[in-house]
Amino acid sequence: GAVVSQHPSRVICKSGTSVKIECRSLDFQATTMFWYRQFPKQSLMLMATSNEGSKATYEQGVEKDKFLINHASLTLSTLTVTSAHPEDSSFYICSASKGGRGQQETQYFGPGTRLLVL
Amino acid sequence: ILNVEQSPQSLHVQEGDSTNFTCSFPSSNFYALHWYRWETAKSPEALFVMTLNGDEKKKGRISATLNTKEGYSYLYIKGSQPEDSATYLCASYTNAGKSTFGDGTTLTVKP
């Protein structure tokens, strides 16, 4: 068990449009979900942490009005890149954890979404 | 150490060789260290979550050790197989809730 899906796997959009990425835990309830981005040849960088039913906690330097995160249920979190621009082109990946032990919890990752903004 | 550093960046070994790589992390405010295996076009797979100084964990042919006082963790693979080819990531977590991922070590095992 512990499968996380992400949709879409790849998206190309025009500058100025908004893009929504879904992250679902398929066979478990995710107490906490995490969103990361990865630029080419760089490491994963945590963008935000979200708990079901509460506002996401954003990392320093991540614009919360730009990257809207909604964690509406224990199995679904969404990341919306609003008014996307070419510099938002990146690999976005989510992960989910089952319990409430914070960073001692194993994280289960989705396969990621590659966003290209033209 | 201010960031999480992994070495080597890449590694090519023959099938059957044993190998190891290093994750160095800031020892202050340490909370947990995670190891992941990331195969191309797949999701990163959790290998170990380590929290205590001196921890040793094992999963099949893969094992890891942790030294929180000096800020390093080693990952060992015994008798490498082609299916072990992947990027191995470590991530350090502080007690303030900050996580930092390393750039990974990419392992290629040649048959």
C-alpha cells in the first residue's frame, strides 16, 4: 500500500493561465501532504506543507498567492499555479504522510508533474 | 556544513560490486534523516527514516548508518544489481520543521 498519484503528469500552458495539479493518496488517508519543486539539476525544494482542513504553511520565499494549495480531504491536495509565467516552468512533486509524527514519518511521493509555460 | 551534501554525484559499478555513498548534513537542530531511491520516470521510494545517533537500518541488500553528532549518514548496497540503478536522495529535517534535500547520488550498475 501507500500509493500517491499526481495528475496531470505533464502540462503545457500559455503564459497568464492558471494550472491545477492534483495529488491523491490512493490507499491511505494522508494527514499531511507536501509540495516540492525541482529545477533542472537541482535538488527538491519544499514549497509548502498542508494538513487537511487547514491553511497550508509556505516556506520562505514561496508566494502563497501564486501557488494556491488546497487540502480539502484526507486523500486530496491541489496546487494551483496562478497566472503562470515561463519562470514557473519546473517539476512539481507532492508527497503524503500517514500519521502525526511530523518529520519522523515516511513520506510517500507521487510521480511528479512537469509544467512548461510558454 | 550548512546544506545537505551528497557524494559522489554519480557512481558506475559492475554488477556484484558493493558500494556506498555519503550524505552530510548540519548536525545542529537535527531531527530526522530520510533516504529515498528515485528511479527514472517513477516516484521516489522511501528507504529509511533515521532519527537516533548510531542508528543502523537494513532493507534487503541496502543498509544505512547515522551519525548525528558529526552530521553524516552512509548508505551501503551489498552486491549491486542492475535494478539498483537509481538516484539515491537524502533529506535532513530540523526540529524547527525545515527540510533540505541533497542533490542525490546517481548509481549505475552495469551487468
